[in-house]
Amino acid sequence: MNILVAIYSPFPSWCIPDAQVEHLRREFPEHTFTRADSDAEMLARIVDTDVLYGARLNRSHLAAARRLRWIHSPAAGVGNMLFPEMVASPVILSNSRGNSAVTIAEHVLAVTLALLRQLPLAWQRQTERVWAQNEFNAGARIRSLRGARVLVVGLGSIGGAAARLASACGAHVVGIRRRTAGPPPPGVAAVVPPSRLHDELALADVVVLSAPQTPETMHLIGATELALMKADAVLVNVSRGKLVDEAALAQALGTGRLRGAALDVFEHEPLSPDSPLWARDDVLITPHVSGFHANYWPDAAAMFADNLRRFVAGQPLANLVDKQAGY
């Protein structure tokens, strides 16, 4: 089979290392592996491709792909590939769900505690060489995760891992997902449907977004939702930037609506230098790195290799994506 490896980005850290492609060639010498490092290279090389190991696909790529049968994404999110023609096509799609679940959950815990413990303030005062003990004690600035109500929107592998860590810290965790039947996942006290989002936002001390990007989740958190949240609540987004209306968030923060927000993803990346979010001391900005860990690429390649064996053997694929649902 002809396998095209097309995992490229303007950011080198998100481009697959040469060593991983060479490893796949050695592991599967019976297949031909070709690499593409740009949209133009991908368009030229996808024509005779049977399998795509890649994180992006556009309409022109799909139209040119005469033999494409299966795409495996090295990431969990695949919303950028689910345009109508792709959804309607017979091409099957799988992802790398679970590869970064633990490290993203750790990131959620870290930034949540940072905002609850006022660590950005500590860093700011440190740079000023100011001993701010009284400032921390005034007005009950420091809060605990123990006893807090944490709302996890999206209970996939990432949301489930985040829920377990929050629960281990003594938080009361409520999850939102479409499927509510059966017992809640470990660490989750209750599971409610998406129709309950507004009710739960009003109760939550911490809101964690870990849902996939679909037409239904675009701007899931906008001005209406932010107005429902507690004035001392924390918003954490480790999913996709388009789940949050950034303009509405900046306005809400400007009026003191929230304690703060921790954002690892943005509507447009990289985040524009003109964004008002940069200058806010109640916003923790990380540059879409919550999913990265030391073994990311070897683990992602191992997931693809396992699924390639399944594909060749005609066995069900792991992490098969429901193209209609979007995840």
C-alpha cells in the first residue's frame, strides 16, 4: 500500500520527526511510505495514496485522492477534516484519542490550582520584589480545589482523566456528555446532558472544556453563558479555541465577571499580539502545548502502527471516528 505521512505545521514542535517516519518504514517494509511537509506537497502526493497518516485534509486533497480509504490522525481532534464532502465520502477516519489524556489532565489541574492559589499574582509581585502577604490574605483571594464544584464539558479520554484528578483533590465533579445512561465514570459524581449546560454553569466554581469541536459546540461559551457563571469562577479551555467566544470572554473578564481563565487553545492560532487577553493578569495563556509530552511522537506512531495492522487484517480499527457526530 502507499501510505502518505503528512503531519506538518508552521510550528516545528508539531511536525513529525524524521526518526518516526523511518521507524515506520522499518516496521512495515512491505508498504511504501511517502512524506509531505506542505499542503502543496500533500496535494501532489495524495493522488495514489491508500492510507493517510495526517492531521489535516481539505477539499482539494480529498478530490485528488483517487485511492484513499483510511485516514488516521495523530491528534484526538479531527473537526478540521470533517467538511461535508469528507463526511459523505466512504473514507474512514480514526484518531489518537487517549495519547495526551493524562498530560492534558495534569495541565488542567496545574492551571486551575494556579488561578485558585493566585500564583500569577505571586509571579507578578516576585518580579517587582514585593512581599505581598497581606495582599494574598485580603478578601479571601486564595481558594481550595477541595470542596469546589468542577464542571467538565466533554467526558472523553481527556475529560475523564481531568475529572479523576480533580476528584482526587476533593472536588465535586459533574460531567456533561450526550450519553448519560449507565454509571458515571470514575471521579464523576453525576453526568448530565448538554441541555443542562446553563443550569450547571451557574453552579460551577471551575468549568473545564474538553469537548470536541463540532457545529454544535462552536462558541459553546459566549456572552450568555459567561453571564451565568459565578463571579469567582475559573474557565479552562484545553479543547479547541472556537468553543469560546474570545471577544465575549475578554469583555466578561473586563467587568470582573470571573476569577480568571486558563486558555491553551484559541479561535485563531497563534493568538494575535493585538488580543486583549495577553495583557490580563487574570488570564493564563499557554501556546497549545497541553497535549505535548516526551513520548508524544513514539506513542502516536505506535497507535498508528497498531491500527495499520488492524486495517491490513480487516479487523475493526481502534478509535474509529463517527464522522456524523464529529468525534
